[in-house]
Amino acid sequence: MPERSPRGRGGPALRTSSDTKRPGKLRRLNAPRKADVRTDADGLPCAVRRGGQWLAVDELLDRYRTDDRWWTAEPVARAYYDLLLEDGRAVTVFRDEIGAGWYEQRYG
């Protein structure tokens, strides 16, 4: 269980336990990870590499777009795809429209 930091000392709101790799440091939850994605002629994902193996996309479940922080020096423009892979797993990948890379967004 994380320990609350004393107020007014400038430390993080929550501290991690001392047995972690970075005790006392905050970490991002569910941070996107680089992904290997193959696309079809229309630019839609058709395969995703998981564990060194390419898995075909059986179904495109949903797609949506996020444009945010356009007023800052670091805007966000992403095209998200909820996919059902041939092994039955559902995954969410997105293409970073600014950095031009593919990422997997994990939840939970």
C-alpha cells in the first residue's frame, strides 16, 4: 500500500514502497507502449506484432480520433483503433499523427 507523503515538504502525493526500482518516485499508469502495426492500402491496421508473432486483425471494433493541446508547444493528434485479433484478444492501438509512430494503449 502506498504511503502518503507529509504535506508541505515538496514530495510526491503518494510514495511507492521501498522495494520498487524507483522508491519515492511517481510513475505513469497505463502509459502507451510502442507497437509494431501493419496497415492495409487504406492505412487501417491489419496486423499487430505481439510476443514476436504477427497476429491478423479479425475485426475493427471501433475507431476514433483525439486532437488535444493544440494551443501548446506539444499538441496531441491521435487516431485510435479498437481491434479484435485472430487469437481473440482485444487491443487498442493508436497512430501518433504528429510523431508518426504506432503505440498500444493498455487499460487497467
